[in-house]
Amino acid sequence: MKKLSFLVALVPFFLLGQIPEHIINLTHIEVKMGHEAQFAEGVKMYKKCYTEAGGEDQWNFWMRVQGSNSVYAVTTNMENWAEMDQEGDEASKTCRSMFPTFILPHMKSTHNMITEFMPEISKDVSLKFEKGWVTYFRVNRSMDFMTMVKELSGEIKKAEGDERGYWYSVAGGSSKDADYMVVWPFDKYADLDKSQDGVWKVYEKAHGKKKADEMRKQWNMTVADSWSYIYDRSESMSYSE
């Protein structure tokens, strides 16, 4: 698998990438308590080896800001599913022996997701960013959920000229995994202090409080669960343009 070059020595699980590609593969890595520095150093060693060996694949490391323990999200991207059939490059084969000694001993667990970009409800402009607010949704009725998302996104675009985030559908997974996720990019934490109408307020201004309340009630019935995290990109552990 070409796009698994970073962790091809472990198990096929390292996938996601620059936003917004067609297919984004996302792996969360939980690092053992007290092993954060060793894990980061091991990744940097691999990056150095891969760079010097002329590796061409790219990945991004994102530190999860909230939640328990130290968790990283690793992302690479693919244009299509056919890239999964490609083998890793020579650089990844050269450097894979570093994993058992310098990276694996510091990892507690991994969780893997493959997602597909949904351009019709996402920002038209592709941005490079260092931070992102990511919300995951597990839904009861996918069709009803997407109908509401499209309507809400349409109102945001009418009011502001473009959607606010990048939407992805999740391919497969267990009954506890998310079905969709949306990424809201931002440049610096001070951006979070800026005053901005929420999505429901924008919709209410366009359609009135009664209709907004009705849709919000339907939304709450359709969404089984949702959760959010902020991710901060690590330049020293990432290998991308």
C-alpha cells in the first residue's frame, strides 16, 4: 500500500492528508504515559531517514489538544481508492526497521478511519492550516442528517459567501465509530475569541425561529452522538509541503 509508507512496518493503518483531498485516512495514536518525548523523537528519526532516502509520500502529525492521555492524529491523503493497491516506496522499505525499536515501544493503541471528502457541502477554497476544530457525528438516519446538513450549509454560504468547514463521510467502522466528520480550520487560537453567529442562529435569521426550532428538534433525534477535539499540527513530526 503506497499510502501506508509511514507505518507500513506495523499494520496497514496510516492514512489521511492535506485537506481537502478526495480520500482522507486518519489514524489516532495513543502514546504511553511518560513516553511522549521518546515517541516524538522516534518519529523525527524516521522522518530524517525517509527524507534522506528520497521518500516522496507525505504525512501530517496533529496533536490532539483535549481529552485523556497524549493522542496524535496522523493523516495522509489519496486521490482514489486505487492508490491502496500500490506498494510503499523504496524509502519506506529502507526505514521500516526503525519502528520496532524507536516508535512501537512507545505506542499504547491505534484507531483507524478512512474518510471521503464531500465537496458539495464544504468550503470551496482549499486552505493550508496549522490548527483545526474537528467534530464527529454518529447518526441514526444518514439520509435525514445529510438533508439537514445541506440545508444548513446552504444558508451559511448564502450569508457568508462560503461554507465554514470541510465535510467527510466515514467509510465503514464499528457501531461506535463516527459516520461523518467536519473540520473547521483556523490559524491561531485567538481566532476562537472572535464573535460569530452560530449555525442555528444563521438559519433562524433566514427562516424564522419556529422553523429553526423544528429543524433543531429533528437534528437532535437524528444525531445519536457527537464529539469534538482541537488538533494542532506538529511541523517537526510532519513530512509535507
